[in-house]
Amino acid sequence: MLSIAFFGNHPASSYQDSQSKVSIKVSYANDTSNAYQIITQSNQKYTISQQYSWADDNFTRFNLQSYSIDGDSFVSIPRESSGNFTLEIETNSSHAVIFLAKPQLKIITSGTDKINFSPPSPTNDNWFDAGSDVQFIAPHVIQSSQEDTRQQLSGWSSDISYINIISRQESGDYKSPVIHMSSTQKIDLKYTTQYYIKVISNFGRALGTGWYDSGTIINLSVIPGDDILVSHVFTGWQGSVIGSGNQESVNVFSDSPKTIVANWIIDYTNVSIISIIVIAVLVSFTVYQKRRGS
């Protein structure tokens, strides 16, 4: 049963039998459920318990919106997704109660549970009134428990559309186009795992530090700086690289977070040559001065 009726505050049985009977007819606008009739004792209170939501089929449900008693204006009911709404009626006479419910359709999401809707569901879940317009909101980036691993939103699809590519952003939220609720919607968000690759060099300029999709091959390189007195000689890369690591440009496979270090040695040859020249000049100058003074 979609509706449940029960009595409250029962007088003694012999007293009930002496009372006249009244009827409460319960029906539903637009025939969203089956009407029924209650026969009860007069001059007491009767409580109708009505579900907030009930299924129409596997894809649609009805959600209670308001009620009317004896043809009066409909009284709005705070929308709830589940549980029962109770309506207390004085049985001083027969009454007719009409419940008004809205058909709702569900948005089924996958790919992440970090998703919101604008406007929010009137029942604070993933069900929306049929004919309404809604947008979903999802983060561009979901950081994992490891600081150097994350999920990057790359696109989304629905059961009525192909994959929609999303331009990548480092922060903030993606807001979808308007979705018209004419049927159940299945939304699948596509997130790509990314790893942070860090390139370190204590000389020159390292290129390639950043976030990369899992399974991609990336290029890292280092640009030597300007040497003046001492020379820096590149000796290779420290870390997991593809092929020979002796070149200043190297490929790396993004299958986990990595730190790649450019190694250098310092060549003091120029300093030695300059030192020898300076010493020779000083010696020559000293000898020259002594000869002049003798």
C-alpha cells in the first residue's frame, strides 16, 4: 500500500460501537496512486500516514508535494525523499483528502562521488522533478591521499550523448550544460590518473616538471647555464629514464610519481690555466722590478 491509515486515541470498544460512522476518502491528483476510503468513528482524531515517495516504475517515482481537504486550496508539504508524512483529521464529518505528487526522474552518476547539482534536488538526493533543468558540478582535480598523485577530469558522457571533452584546469569546478529532465539520466565522468614528475638540476635550467597522464611518455631536458671561470659538465640523469640517460634530453614513462635529477661535475681546468697565467705574470713582474732596482 502506498498509504497507511491508523487510529489514535481509541475510546472504549462499547463506546465506539455507539458512535456514528464517517468516511475519509483519500485520492491522488492525476491518478498517481489508487484511491481508497476509510470508515471510522466520528468525533475523534484520525491520522493518515502517507509515504513521501513511491515508485511508478523502475525509472520514475512520485514525490509528495501538497494536499487538499474538502476541496480547499492545496497546502504545500516540505519535500522529503523518504519516510512518511502524517496528516491528522478531525472526524466531526466525512472528508475528502487529495494528495498531489510530482513525478521525479533520477540522475545516476559514476566516475566520482564528489558531484553536486545546480539547482539542488528538491528532495536532497539524485531525483529531480520531471521537466526541470539541472546542471551537475564536479571538481576538475581530485587529489589523492598521496600528494604526487591525482585524478584529472577529462570528459563526461551520458546514455544519450557521446563523450564530451573537457578542457583541463588545475583547480575549480566544471559545470555541465543544462540537462532537461525528460528521462532518467546516466552520467559517467571520465577522470584520468596523473603523476607528478619533478626534474631537479643544481645548474642550468631543468624543463619538464609537472603533472602527466598515467601511461604517457614525456620528454625532460636540461639547458646548461653560462660558465665563466669553472665549467659544468653534464654526466647523466639519476632516476628511471627510458634508454640511455647520458643525453641532456631524455624520455620518461609516467607510471608513478618520479624525481629525476640531472648530474653535473665541475671542471676547474680554466681556473687552473688562469691561475698559472696570473702566477706567471706576477713572477715576471717581480723579477722585472728586482732587475730595475739593482
